[in-house]
Amino acid sequence: MIEPLAKFHARLDKEGRVAIPKPIRDALNLAKNDYIEVVVRKIEIDHERREIRILRQAYLITRLGTKGLIFLPSELKKQFDLKEKDIVEVVLYGFHKFDELVSEKGKQLMTKMQSVGKWSELKPEDKLPEDQSIEHFTYVFV
């Protein structure tokens, strides 16, 4: 099982983007044009019951923009009925450094992106697509 590198809530801006928080980008040495592997979840928060309900979720590999912004594909926003100021949950699973894209790993990443498409919906029973070309970290208790 792959442990997530980060999990956080973010608000969609008017262009349908969310920002990867700076402390996360700094900790993982993420920079503009790196590619990240994320699951974006449409959620509903029930404060009274203290529950966060996952209504839908999508897996995507996307390029990191200026100030850590990532664009959600318009088709995903439409199908998930996501609008400006909606809060989504973002789970970061892996990344690929921009300067490695010309390597064999980069070719593997591009092949994976083409096979998955811009994004794919994950059902609760679905597992993440596995890929050795994406940088993952292993958590070790010491």
C-alpha cells in the first residue's frame, strides 16, 4: 500500500485551481512544472456528526504551476459539479521532477498519462494505478 505524502483541504479558485500548500512543496522539494500524482475528492462535511463524506474521487497526474497551483480538468469539474469556492480534499501520492522528463522515467510517465487520460474516477473499491516511475517515499518508524 502506498502511503500518501500529504493530505489537505483546499478551496477552488475562480479558474478551478487548487494550491498545494507551500510547506508541502518545500518539504518535498516540489517546483513549478513538476508533475504530481493526486487523488482529488469531492467531499461533504457534516460538522454536527463530525464526518467528512467522500462523494466522488478522481485520480490524476497533473503539472504543478506557479505558486503550487494545479488545474482540475474542466470535464472533471463538470462531472463532479465542482464550483468556485467549493472545498475539495487533495491526497498527494507521488511526483516526478521536471528535469527528469527527458529520461526513460519521463517517457514512462507520459505513456501512463496517455493511458489514463487526463483523469479517471476512482470508485471506493479501486486501487491507485501503480507506477515505478513516480517518486514515492516509504514511511519508516524508528
